Amino acid sequence: MRLAGKTALITGAASGIGRESALLFASEGARVLAVDLQEEAGHAVVAEIEAAGGSASFARADVSKDADCAAMVAAAQEQFGGLHVLFNNAGIMDSGDDDAVSTSEEVWERTMAINLKGVFLGCKHGIPALRSSGGGSIINTASFVAQLGAATPQIAYTASKGGVLAMTRELAVVHAREGIRVNALCPGPLRTELLMKFLDTEEKKQRRLVHVPMGRFGEADEMAKAALYLASEESSFVTGTTFNVDGGITSAYVTPE
């Protein structure tokens, strides 16, 4: 049991990476607070965990709102006695997100509020809870596009994930001596509902896949396994990293400085 005795808070837990991580973390002994706006799907994840003998609870929260983030962290502490793993995973990819000329200010603001501000607020309220528990691990979901840019324009999403990378590095440095590790999980293109809705034509899908050396989309459960490593003590000397789990796409296109 790699997370025995730990409490993990996972945002965006009703689907995709968050759902798979909640199921996996619970199977490895974690008490899981599954956080999402989708109440029915969130409760379904909790029911699945409990049916398998795990421990979990659901909390509804909009990560772009300070009060909701404070409440979700308080719920983890009250229900499970502390917090050891904070997985800031919730995010959106708006269908109206395009290039700088075409993307509306509304789409930009909404994307930043959830993808970037949501990570900030999770850390704002989560870090004191991790301190109280004697330290722990923060995992922030970023993306390979933060390092490469996207072949299919999505300026707000790409910029928001770039912000997540920068924030992760600073938090890692600031809190390292407190026993709080902070890492960014950078998935490559995934076969999730979030991306498949955005890549809504075969042409768009192929524009992504042609760049991936492994020639396929990644799966949400593969990201969950990477997150488990970052959450566990197996990564006890790992902090401030951009952890690429991307089928080789960044290696193919990023030139080392």
C-alpha cells in the first residue's frame, strides 16, 4: 500500500485523470476526498471506491472560488484528520479557445480562473493543511503544450498551463524545507473526453498524433500511475519537476538549452 495512512484531495475527480487517480490512490490505501462540480459523477466515483473496500468522500467545489477551495480543504481535514496529498487536477479546455485574435476575453478569463487561479487557490488553502500534517506532496496538472505550444490553437489553455509550470517551480523552492514537495504532471495528448471534444474532427486528431513518437493518445489511467509516483514516498527527493508523461513528444521537439 503506497499511500497507506494518507489523505489525498483530488480536484476534477469525477472524470478523466482525476477519476482514475481517485480509484488508484484509494486502492493504494489513501483516504480520498473527490472534488468536482459534477455531483452525480463524483458520488459515483466514491461509491466505486467504497464498493472496493476503500475510503472516500465527495465535496462539490468550484476551484475558481476562494471559499470553495477553503471548504474542500477543511472537509478533508475534518473527515479524514489531515491532508497529505493535494492533486490540483481540475481544468477546462473551452471550445471557443483559439488564437489570440479569435479568442474572446470571456474564454480567456474563464480558462485562467479554473486552470491557473484554481491551482493557486488549492495551494493557498492546501499548504497550511499539509504543514499541519507534517508535510506532503502537491501535484499540479499542467500539459506538454506549456512547453511546446499547440498545433491546434488554444491560446488560453496553453498560457494557463505555462503559468502552472512557473507556479509549481516557485512553490517547490519556497516550501522545500517544510517537507512539502510540489511537482507538475505534464500529460501528452490523451484519449479523454476533455481533449476529444476539442479535437472534434479526424483531421484535428491526426494533427496531434503525427507529433507523438509513440503514435497514439495516452490514457487517463497512465497519468494516474504517474501521479501515484509523485504522491508516494517513492518520489521523496523529487520536487520542482516538470514530469512529462507524453509518449515522447517533448523529447522530439524540445531542444535542451
